[in-house]
Amino acid sequence: MGGFFGTIATAPCVTDLFYGTDYNSHLGTRRGGMATYNAETKRFARSIHNLESSYFRTKFEQDLGKFEGNSGIGIISDTDAQPIIINSHLGRFAIVTVAKINNIEELENELLESGAHFAELSSGNTNQTELVALLINQGKTFKEGIENVYHKVKGSCSMLLVTDHGIIAARDRLGRTPIIIGKKEGAMAATSESTAFPNLDYETVHYVGPGEIDLLTPDGYEVLKEPEKEMQVCSFLWVYYGFPTSSYEGINVEETRFRFGEAMGREDEAKVDCVCGIPDSGVGMALGYSCGMGVPYKRAISKYTPTWPRSFTPSRQELRNLVAKMKLIPNREILNGQRVLFCDDSIVRGTQLRDNTRVLFDYGAREVHIRIACPPLIYSCPFVGFSASKSDLELITRRIIKELEGDPDKNLGKYATAGTPEYRKMVDIIRERFGLTSLKFNTVEELVRAIGLPKCKICTHCFDGSSHE
């Protein structure tokens, strides 16, 4: 996925930019970048680092002296090297994007045929942030150019730009990824995560709407384009990606996860001794589950945070498996002889669930019950790419459907509908395969109810195949 932060102030901005960008580290794992603009010298400064073997702060602390100016943007990305700095008929600007462009080859060919060229390549492929910048340059104004991006890109694209006139924040046409605007004396900021604001003394003043374009100056913000009425914000922000203290559309992540658990816990008839959350994103749900079920919450498994933070997730699957195992430490004294119910955000491939279950029983758990905050993932994400799955067959559900049907695409609607014989069979196979005492998933209906937005404004494609373009 990825997350960004931008700020413009009456004073030098590098400190806020550095820490604000770092507060988006849980959203991306591959690359980080920052760019600042000095209005007096009219110069940009930029730095980009690979984060696959280290952390944002470690890599960028050594660069802070090179950044000058009162405006800047930064990003933690799962995709291309960015920011990109462009000189065009619109003027010089720096840009970062949180995007998944499904028709990138088509757009690349269209631009090449029109005489454009690409200077930035990522592993030999077109850098999608540069492609977005070239689409913007087709407009007579920044607003018109960004609207051109909305019109042509299939997938999703939110962006921040630093220009001579201020910072432009433009949210994806369907609002699949968020942008939040904050304000403090003498400064404005825009970010993917409102978590970036409190410790930097910003107050949230505006949730940017789908397709909305805003211009930020040190004194405030101006709406250049009003938001669209249609929205498809990613539901997985509340399930997994979002930091507990963040809010999207004014809806807090931790409170929503608590509601997931509380509602499921009230209906659960399992007899257990305690409830535990799989760190980090399962904790809020487990606290709600404990409340709804009337069973104590205990930390039967904890994450070793000093050297295994959530943001350090290698791109190679075998290393991800190792990280998943090494960062979580079971507590034998709490597990031994107990019937424990664990809450987690999702099951994608099932690798971590298999390894965790084995360890929990090895450490003496008498029963292991698993409750999942979202419905089974039946479809890989074509809009945000949260599941890190390159194909549907990487999903454990689709592998089981293939085993049962001979075709991973057959009867998907039946497997995606809670309560059908196909659904129950699939869930029971997952339970048996990993040796669980019981396994239950949240439903789409309860997920939507807990988030609190109308179903038509939330993207649930990965669960039920519904989608909007």
C-alpha cells in the first residue's frame, strides 16, 4: 500500500516532515523518500532510500541537513522510488503517490506515442509516479492535469504535490485511500494517517473527500475541486492497515476493531478461559470480544517490539514467514492447560496461522479458537493490493475452492456467502488443516455495521467480489 505526509509552514519544515512521514511506516515496507522546496532559492532537495533491510528514521537521519525550505512531502512506499521531481509547462513540482495502476502499460504506450519519455525506471519497469506526473502535465493547470489522472487511471491513485504555490493534496477518485488535513499555528499538513498529527501538534481539520483536490498554504487550505458523491474507501484500513489511533472519514480504527469483537463475542457460544489478540491489529478486536463475551482478556502472546516492529516486513515470502514467527512470543504460563480464543485481522495465505497454532499447542494450550475480524478473503485486491497476493491462488480460500471444485473460480459467490454449505465446508477445511478447535469469521454485514458507513461507500471486493470503477 503506502502512506505519505506533506507540510507547508512559515518556518523550516524538515522536522515535521521527517517525523510525520515516519508515522506512516506501518503502511509500506520497500522504499522511503522525502523532498523539500526552498522558495527563496527555488530549489528542490530530494532523498530516497531502500527500507527492506532497515527503518525510515535510521536511513534518513543522516540526510536531514540537506533539506531546506518551508514545504515538503515524504512517503513510505510498497512500490516505486519516489518522490519524482518534474519540470514542465506547469512549473517545477515534486510528487508522491499512493497508487495501484492496473492499466499502466496502456497508459505508457499512449504517452510514448504522444512524444513523452520516461526517465525513472523501477526494476526496468515504468515508475508509476512518473507516469502520473506525465498525465498531470497534459493539463493546462494542476487541477485539470489531476482530473486527467482520475479520468485515465484504472485502479486507484492519491497524491501530494509540492509546487511554487503550495502543497496540492488530491485523493483517489473513489476515495479508496485516505487523505487527512491537519492544522497548527503557522503550518498545514496532509497525510494518509491522522496518527501523524498529535505529537507534532496538528489538529485534524478536514477529511479530504473522494476525488477532492485541495491547495495547502501555511494559513489554511483551498478546495480546488469539490469531492465526488460516490466513494469506495477500503474496508481493510479498519481491519488491518490502520494504526489504532488513526481515523478515516471521522471513524476511529481502534473503536471500530472493538466493535468487530464486541458484536462477535456477544453471539459466540464457545467455552473459553480467556481471550487474546494477535499483535498488533488483533488486539482491539480481542478487547471488544472479551467485553462482549464476558471472558477476561490476557496476553497469551506478545510481540517483541524493540527489533521486530510491524513495518519491517521483507518482500521475500520465506523471510516474511521467519519475521512472523520471530516477532511473536507465546507466554507458556498463560497458555498451559487453558482454552484460549485468539482474535486476528485476517487469513491470507495461512502460513502465519499454521505456525502460530502449532506453537500455541506446543506451549500447552488445551484448546485454540480463532476469530477473524473480516470475512474470508476470496478475491485478491485489484485496487489497493493490501493482501500482497500476486494471484488469487495465493489465497488459501481459492486453493481450497480449487481442491473442491477443480476450478478456483467456480461458485465463488456461494463460498463468499456466510452460512451456505460451500462456505461452511471451506471454513471447516481451514480449521482442520491448521488443527484449530474452532474457527469463525466476521460477516460482511457486521463488518459494514461496525465501520458505520453505508455499504455503497465501502469497498468489500476482497470478500464478496463487489467493485466499482
